[in-house]
Amino acid sequence: MACFAVAPVADMQKTLRITEIFYSLQGETRTSGLPTVFVRLTGCPLRCQYCDTAYAFSGGQLMSLEAILERVAGYRPRYVCVTGGEPLAQPNCIPLLKHLCDAGYQVSLETSGALDISAVDRRVSRVVDLKTPGSAELARNRYENIDELTANDQVKFVICSREDYDWAVAKLIQYRLDERAGEVLLSPSHGQVDARALAEWIVADNLPVRLQLQLHKILWNDEPGH
């Protein structure tokens, strides 16, 4: 479908450490349910207690930007999601995102919110996680990222308890997140918060947020490669 634009040779030779590249349905965010190519980068400086991709903390293989773009193009996708680990921990993630946009894909980035998002191409929908107290990584939130948000971006909270929910509501109000970002997503931490309970809290408080369920867990039990 898309064909990437001519880019400097030096860019094409840049490398990233990649855990996996695969084609599946998007399980989260505003494009949930849409066929998407996932580019999962290796490495993460955080250790959230609910992390379901610890296999991406290490290992992986070095791939050139050119090889990554060719692999993605082979699936002929409309949507591409760059995820991790924490993708922004690798500096060459920034040119990768730009070249994916240049190729005509609709691109999203899933980031922990602990690293600066300001250099990310504004065509990318940045899905920024705000770490709740229950994540065990509350101190890693980089609140300066909130000023960078646009209507193309999304903010996500993973809710581990009623206390996490109340904290998320307070941040939603404090930073007017529903006005800054295109979507505010609340997701129940798998095995810690009942999805129906979270839905009832959202309805009771009439929040301007979207309940997010992890479709890949429902369909494939969160098997790698899905």
C-alpha cells in the first residue's frame, strides 16, 4: 500500500534493537480492532509491576532502519504501532517514526510517559501512559509531556485499584486531560481490577474517558506475536 519516501542513506543505515515485528489486530487505543503492524523495540528503564512484555527488556536483534521499513511494507498495512519496552529509550526511534509517517502509514507510539516526547513527529499519535501509584513507577512520570499533547495524542491510565482510579480522576481534572488530548483511556490492570467495576465507576462519575479493554488478551490470552 504505502511506499516509503526517499531518505538519506545515513538514516537508512541507522539501527535499532528489535524484539519482534508482527501483524495482528490492535488490542488497545482508539484504533482497537484494526489490523496493525507492531514494531516492538527492545529495552525499558521502567519495571511496572503489571508489565506483560518483560520478554522485551533484553535480547532482540539489531536491524537497520531500511530493513525495518521493508519488513513493515511487506504486510501492506494502513496502521503501524511502535511499542516496547519503551521505544523512546532508543534514540533512533525518532527517525523511525518520521519515516513511517513519510511512508503514508497512520502511526502510533506507545510510551511510558517517563521520557521526553517533544521530538516525536506530530503526525504520530503518541499514546502516553501516566503511571498510577499501583504501577510501582509513579515517580517516573514526566509531567512536562502534558504540555506537548495535542488532539492527535492519547493518554492512558492502567488502573490497579480504586485508589488508582481516584488518583487518575484527580489528574484528569488537574491537567484538563480531556481538553489536551484526543482520548483519555482507562484500562483495568489484568487480574487486579474487574473491568465491570471500572466501567461502573466511570459511568457513575460521568467521566469524559474511554474504557479500554485489552482485546489481545481476550482473543489470544496475550501470547507473544499477537
